[in-house]
Amino acid sequence: MSFKIAFIGAGSIGFTRRLLSDLLTVPEFHDLEIAFTDINPDNLRMVTQLCQRDIDENGLNIKIFSTLDRREAFRNAKYVINCVRIGMLEAFETDVEIPLKYGVDQCVGDTLCIGGIMYGQRGVNAILEFCKDIREVAAPGCIMLNYSNPNAMLTWAANKYGHVETYGLCHGVQHGHEQIAQALGKKREDVDIICAGLNHQTWYISVKTDGKDVTDQLYPLMCQAEFAKDENIRLDVMKNFGYYSTESNGHLSEYLMWYRKRPEDMEKWINYSSWIQGETSGYLRVCRESRNWFETDFPNWLKEPAEQFIPEKRSTEHGSYIIESLETGRIYRGHFNVMNNGTISNLPDECVVEVPCYADANGISVPKVGDLPLGCAAICSQSVWVQRLAVEAAVHADINLLYQAALMDPLTGAVCTPDEIKQMVDEMLIAGEKWLPQYHDEIQKAKIRMEHPAVPYRPVKGFHDHEKTVEEMAAEKSKYRAIANTAAKENVK
């Protein structure tokens, strides 16, 4: 088979390399056209060099087309894989550091909370530009697979306003599935799940093994599992709402109003075994470390053995399996982010939900899930309205809707007053001016307001771990190479 796949944000080195390797394990895909595009020429050069070396050493006759010109990368593409981070780490810093001045403590800040809302303003504006180019120069019916966060917001905007068939993809469901199997003493393939909800707020509402539904028996087993010591927030949510959530402590803690609003209470919920346990700005720290380490270590990556394009090395990321199913007809079942349209009956039709889907030669089928358990639906409903306000704000450059999204956000609203929230949004708009062209006029007004701030700062110190130097990371080379490989997702553009 010969068709074209374009990667945008291809400079996300570890992630791009993993997805390409997954695709090239498929025997029918040994004659693909591959295009990489990014705005960072150095990262684009490095990822192209690394991936081309992998291709050559696997004996395939594929030459990567690498370009800074997005439209040329998209030209005649049948699939576009999006893994950009708009604003790179420079903008990411504003998403988490400005809110700390107002008492809002985030671990990641890329999906919900005030960081995710503002990240969405940048991302929605960009993804609509990508969609315009796809409509104009890609192959008819081109499908976009979106890995970028905030996943639900970007997937929503691309489908509703970009008019490009788009599916949001994430690996949170697979990780939780593995944990559940571990707690049951089973292999993952012997445990059948139905997971449904919103991206990063999805619930394992059905768990079956040996022909029996064991969903109601899970909580005590999960509490006894080896991983329980690092999942105290997830297990507390499970205790109160009855179902396990896809997201680890750090992510989950910032989507809810209970765990990060009082610094004096945070210590009982977080630990420093890993940034994802809830460390303040933990993901930003890891991304900084990974950037510094990769720039130092890249020559050594080229000396390592090439990736092997064999089934045993294929990851559980959905992207390659979806494309394989659509092209070959092999059936694949996974959990994708799609427009709801009644799939989850007690969430709004117009929202993006993460639900079980099937891919085959006929396309992607989305079975009806029905109602979520009422408590799970209540949590998701609040998040849906924050997402909807944020998407509409980004599309229409409506600062009032943007204020309202921040006001309705669970953690932001639990910590801040309305006046604090509005001032924080103004400050973040100003800091992100070069990535928010749609807000040009509103940013000029915000600058005038910020000449005489209406409310004082209430800074919170947070719970920060030490940022490692390159020398410190060199002492544990294999560990930090693995972290850099993982954190590279979305680390550029």
C-alpha cells in the first residue's frame, strides 16, 4: 500500500519516532510516504535523521520528506498526525507559573484548570489553521489523529469548526487497564473493560474477567495492589464515586476542587516518587530536564541500535492500529475521543467523549454507551461546560466566555475569587500575546487594566522537586534517556 501520512509537531522526537515505528511494523505499510513538519528546524533535523536511520537499517525503501512548510507536508496526505505544543516550553511556563501567583497550584496544566484553558486558546487557534490547510491541500477525506492537549478541546474545535474528521487519542485507558488486571492477578488481555467519560476523566464502568462482571469487587483489590501507595487520590475518588478513573494522581488532582486548594493539606495527597504523583509544575520540570538532556545526549542516540520494526516492539498507542484497520480491514477496538452525538446519553450531545470504538475497512464505529453512573456524569458535566466555554472563547476571541470558563473551572473556582480570576486571565493573555493573535484587541485592553491591578497576589510556594542538571542526569543515563523519550511528546512547536 502506498499513501501519505504527515506528522505535524514532528520535532516531538520520542513520540514521533515511536508512532512511526509502530506504523512500520505493519507489513502492508512498507511503501508509505512519510512527511515531517515542525517550526523548529533543529528538532526537525534531529528527528528526521534518527527516524531515517531506523528506516534504512530495517531495509525499507522509504525516504522521509522533511519540511518547515506545513502545507507541503499536508499535500495529498491521507492522514495527519498532530502532536504539537503551541508555544513550546516558553508558553507552558506561563500556564503554570502565573497561576501560582494567585494561589492556583497545578501539577501539569494541559487539560483542564486554568493552564489547560489557556493552552486551549493557543491550540484551538492553531488547529483551525491546520484544518484549513488539510481541507485545501490534503487528500479528500483526510483524517486527523490528534495527540495534542487539551485533547478534548482541540478535537471538538477541529470537528465542529475545522470541518476535518478528527479523532483524539490518548494512552490513559491502556495504563489503567493494566493496573486493574494487576489487581485482579490477570493478564491485561484476559480482562475486558468498558471505559467511558471525558479525556483524562474517563471511568472504568465495566470490568469483566472469566465471564463475570467484577466491577463492584474492584475497590478493595485496588487498595491492596502494589501500586496503591502512589494512587491515593484515584482511590479516594473511587471510594467516593464508585469507579476507577484513568488519570494518575497529579493529573486527576487538578481537575477536581478537593485536593490542591489548600497547601497545608496537599502533603497528604502527593509524594515525590515521581512528578506525576502531584508535584507542583512537575511536568514542566521534567520537560525542561528532557530538553536539556536530549540536546546533550542526541549524538549518543544515533550510536544506539536502530528501532526494530517488529510486532514485539509495537506500542499500545492507538494511532497505528487505527490506520492499519482502516486500510487493511483488520478490526481494532480501542478508546478514542469523538463527538458525543448521544453516545453517552447523560452528557450533552455536543461535546467530545472518550469511549470504546471499533475501526475496520468501513471506518470508525462508535457504539452507544448509555448513561454514565450518575456521580461520574456529574463530575464530567462540570468539565464539559468548562471545555465548551473555552472552545467557543478561543474560536470567537470572546473574553467574557474565557472569563466564564475560568470561573467555572473546579480548582480555579475553589481557590480564587471572580476578580482574581479575571485579573489572572488578563495577565496570562498578555504573557501569551504572540500565540494568541485572535485576542489582539482584548490583549491591548488587558494591558491597560494591568497597569493598575485590582487585586493583590496571593502566591503559593507549591511542592517542587529539584530540577536535575545535565551532569546529574548523565550519572543515570538510561533512566533519563527513557524519561526524555516519553516527555518528548508535545515538547516542541
